[in-house]
Amino acid sequence: MKNQFKPGTLCVQAGWQPKKGEPRVLPVYQSTTFKYDTSEQMARLFDLEDSGYFYTRLQNPTNDAVAAKITALEGGLAGMLTSSGQAANFYALFNICESGDHFVAQTSIYGGTYNLFAVTMKKLGIECTFIDQDASEEEIGKAFRPNTKALFGETLSNPGVAVLDIEKFARIAHKHGVPLIVDNTFPTPINCRPFEWGADIVTHSTTKYMDGHATAVGGCIVDSGNFNWDTYADKYPGLCTPDESYHGLTYSKAFGKGAYITKATAQLMRDLGSIQAPENAFLLNIGLETLHLRMPQHCKNALAVAEWLENNEKVAWVNYPGLKSNKYHELAQKYMPGGTCGVLCFGLKGGREESIRFMDSLKLVAIVTHVADARSCVLHPASHTHRQLSNEQLLEAGINPDLIRFSTGIENAEDIIADIAQALGE
């Protein structure tokens, strides 16, 4: 479906275009395999000489339809689904990084992503240098090395909801001849489209707002098709030199702008297998159909909660880019003028122990290891999602010990605020 349609239309209509007599609703292709008439037909698929489906670990019609919808929403060229947001971020980088390579990432990212980059990928021989996203271009530029392959950031950081200056990061990345990879999970393409600001590759944890109902874990990678790999062929041999596992095929030559996603699918998914289950993709598609309706309500409720908290004497601080007092408000207005997301964070006077007591006193709002769905929920990152980080790493990531991550759902805002008030003892 052409991208001139508005986001709301793409949410409902993009991806699945049934032909005469086919199901109007995207079906679940719950099959591991797909039949062909001759051995030659199958052989051409394995050699990437024909397009088609033969084994769901590589591609599946349900998954491809949903990936196409997300790609259309982002304004990208091609996309692929993964089993989780973690898998999406890993694949996005591992697709262009090998042992001995290096990449740069902002420090204030999701704790699981930080651990993936700092610990697990290091075991694979890929090193990451973490930088302050608010540092100057010159300062960030000092982190780059001859073997640096990418710059990574989150549009809105999790849990600190810091706003990424995408244009600045894009300038830095392109000055050093590498792509900018942006995790756009929190704002979704409804509120921000990073490609329009210079990003090259976008990732998502579709588990969050895209699914919207906490039913299916998943991830997605979308390529803009704008980064010219052949310009930096020596830096990206995986894309620009022959792949012996496909009889010497060179992705950038054989697939042009589609090289990045083709390699990620044909090579990484083939060998590592982090595919999203077709049933999960089906549920994700249902969530996507109302994404454009839910995101404004999340943002409206979050702003109401943030304003109430900001005026409460028991609250020590509030961080939400929608607040005019927030240090990132100006950047948020630039990149996300229609709203940021439903996630905010705050701390209570009394510190960490008071924060935990408050959370335990909530009745409507649930303590869950999740964020960004229709139901309001809360988490204490220092005790939960980021507990693997040291105190020093927590502070580097912008996480105070008393930080409460509050994910505002789409319930009535007055009821959400009433629950917060009673938990504060009011």
C-alpha cells in the first residue's frame, strides 16, 4: 500500500491486500513448510534466486504482511519481524558487526539492551562504547574508531523518557560513515518517524504499544534503504563481499537497497532462528489496527498524571517530556509534536523505600514487568528491569534509586489519578 495514506489508514489497511476470494482478515499461516511442484523450484528459493516461502523460520506470509504494515507506518523500504525487541536490536547490529568490531550507543537505554551491548555482545568480540546523548557532537565523535560500525539510540529512553536529538545523532553517524539505528518503541511511528530526521534503521519491541494489550512478545526491524553500503564497502564486508554460504552471492549487488533486510532474513534468521510466531504476528496486527487511536489517549492521560504529580507536595520530582518544565520539552515538540508516549517517571520524598511502599499500595495500577499497554502499570527499575546494573551504571543510565516508571494506560484519567492519590495516603 502506498505511503501517501495517513497513518490511521495504514494501521487498518496496510500489509494485507487480499485478492478475489481470499480472507478479508489477515489469516494465520500456521505451517512450518510450504509445498512446491519440482525440486528446481525449491532449489531456486534456497539460492535466493526466487522469492517465496519454504520454511517459516525464514519467512511466513502472516509475518511478512505485518512487517509490511510496520514498514509502511515508518516510511521505510523493507522490514522483518523478530521474536522480541531484544532480538530486533541484536539482529540490527549483528547484521553489520563481526568479532573485532565496535559500535557506539547512548548510555540511557533500556537495561536489557544495555546488558546485551555491554556484556553479551562483548563475549562475541563486539565492543560498545556508551556516551551521554546530551553531549556535544564533538564529544560524542571522540567515541568513534576506525572499526566503528553503527551509532545506536532510543527515540525516548526507557525508563527515563529522555528525548533523542535524532538530527544530531544522524549527523554524527553519517560524518563517520556509519548508519544511525534508532529504537522507536515508545513513541511508535504514530508520534515519531525517525527516518524523516535522518535515521537509517529503526527497531521496535512490538510487545509494547504496537501490540498494545500484553498478549504477544515480538520485535521488528525496518530499513529505510537510504544508507549506501557500497560507499563504505571495506567497512561492511558482510553486505558488500561474497557470502560463501550462498554460492558467493553479494547482497549489495544482488539486492541493492534491499540488501540489509535480505541478509538479516537469509543469513541471521536462517542461522539463529529468532522468528516471531505467526500467531503472535496475527495478534500484533490486531493491535496495530487501533494504534493510531490508542496513542493519543495514552499521551493525554500521561500528561494529566504528570501535571497532577508535579503539583503534589509528596512528589520529589517528575520527568515527562510533555511537561513545559521538562528539559526535553523543546526537543519533544520538535520530533513528537503530537505527543510522546504514555510512560513517565517520578520519585517520592522519602526515597527508595517510600517509592516501594507507594507501589505496593496501588489498587487499580498493577506492578508488572511490562510497559506500554492498555492497562496502567508501574515498575521500580532499580529493583526490577535494571537490577543487574551497579549503582554507578544506574546513575550513568539516568536512573535514580527512587525512580518509579509509570506506564499510563487508556483508562479514565480521573480513576488513574485517584488510585495514585490513595496510594500516597491522600
